[in-house]
Amino acid sequence: MKRRLLVVDDDEGVQRIIKRIFASAPYDVFCANDGVEAVKMALDLKPDLLLMDLDMPRMNGREALRELRRTPQTSMIPIIMLTSKDELSDKISGFEAGADDYVTKPFEASELTARVEGILRRNFRALWANPLTMLPGGPTIEEEVSRRIREKQRFAFLYLDIDNFKAFNDAYGYANGDKIIKDVANLISETGRVVGQGAAFVGHVGGDDFVVVVEPGYAEDMAKEIAERFDRDAPSHYSPEDRGRGFVIAKNRQGQEQRFPVMTLTIAIVTNENRDLDHYAKVVDIAAEIKRRLKTLADRKGSAYCKDRRLDS
């Protein structure tokens, strides 16, 4: 699906240049001649990004920017200001009005495309970030895996789930439950930096489910480190009484009181080393199957991880 760019500039020559720059990229470029047209077209088109000149007739760039920012339907659209001026005061006034970036004319095509793509990438991740952990959420995770599939990269997909988290949350309250989620997010992120050599993508699907995408060679070492550290730290979140007996009493989904063990992690690892993973849904399905199998192990003690080693038939 092509992304929509709205170019707002009263100079038709600039409009043509920008159209040429993005002609071979996955963008549809629309043009407005002044701020009045820009506000109307932004409401109608819902573009992914605006490139807007500062000096225009009827309504200048700063005025249009303020109007777009106070209108709910357009307030979150990223906007790059275009201007022939390179004075600090102009940049400051643009940022104060709500601009996300600033490009001075004449501009290099490579710089403009880099700024557009960088802002769109950050905006997409921010839009779908989990509000508790600020890690990338579901759509961003899917895009990351799909990108690696498209580029034919070797990767490992780790799906992490906190076992017995609901019982802990019910017994100790949402504030303590949120702390566990944030602690796990930090643990996974730190392990990604250290064990994954900084190359790991960490995402938060939601609730107590997390994802790591990393080179296959790091996957099992990461899972082992995360599992061991979690098992070492998890008991400290319980009261001395619950910690001593090794379980917490909470109601199950049927409303009946039940004993729930101390929290552990289940980590399913899926890789495309030995099988063709051609779609994100296939990766998720295999991870869910491994996770179900791990959770039903009768003799399991503590956190567990398993890497899928099957070959395509």
C-alpha cells in the first residue's frame, strides 16, 4: 500500500521536483498551493506526511501548521517545513507551531527522502508502541518480521509469555503487575543489547506477551539468559509467606480459589534456518504451537524455552 505525501507550496516548480523525487518510491504525491488548501486536503486525504512551505499566500505555513495541530483529525500527521530561509528564528517558530522537522531549499533529494522515511518510520513505531513499556507493538512487530522475510534474512523469532501472571496481578494488584511487565521489558531489552550484540528487535505484543527478533545464532543464548534471570528475580516480588510456600492463592477464570505457582517464562523459538517461513502468520502459528507444548509439560520446573528444529517436508 502506497503512503500519501501532501506537498504544500505555491511554487509549481518545487511541486514537480518533489513529485519526481518520490516517483519511483511507494508514495502517492498530492499538491496544495497554500495553507487554506492544505488544511482542507489534509482533512480529506488523511496523508501520512506533509511537506509544507513556510511562505505562502492566503495562509502561510505557520498558520496552517497551527490549524492542523489543533484539529483532532490532523493533529498527529507528521509535518516537515520547507523554506528558502535558513535563519534560526524561522526554525524555532516552526517547531513551536508543531513542525516535526525542517528542510531548507534548495534541498538534496537524498536528504529529503531520508528525512521523510525516517519520520514516517518513527511515527509508525510511536503510534503502535505499547503505552506501558513503550516497546514496539503488534503492527510494528509484524512489519519487522515481514521485512526480514522480504529481504530473505535468516532470523529467529522468540515469543515470550509470563506464566501465572494473572494470578500475581489479582493477588498483588495492577500497580505491582505493571512493575513486573516493565521489569520484564527491561530484562529482555538489556539481554538483547548484551547477548544479542545490540542486533535484537524487542516488541511488546500486549499484556504479558513479548517478542524478540534476532539472528538465529543468538536465540538460544538469549532465551537461556532471560529465563535464568527471570527465575532468579521472580520470587522477590512475592510476600515472604507466598515465597516460602511457593505459590499464591487466587481465583481462576471460573471464580474458584486455586493455588498458582510463582511466575515463570515460556519462550518459544522459531527460525527460518531449516524451513521456509514465508508469512508472519506462519511464524506466529508455529510459535503458538511450541508455547502450548511447553506449558503442558508435566515435569517442568521453572522457566522453559524450546527451539523449533523441524525441517520442511
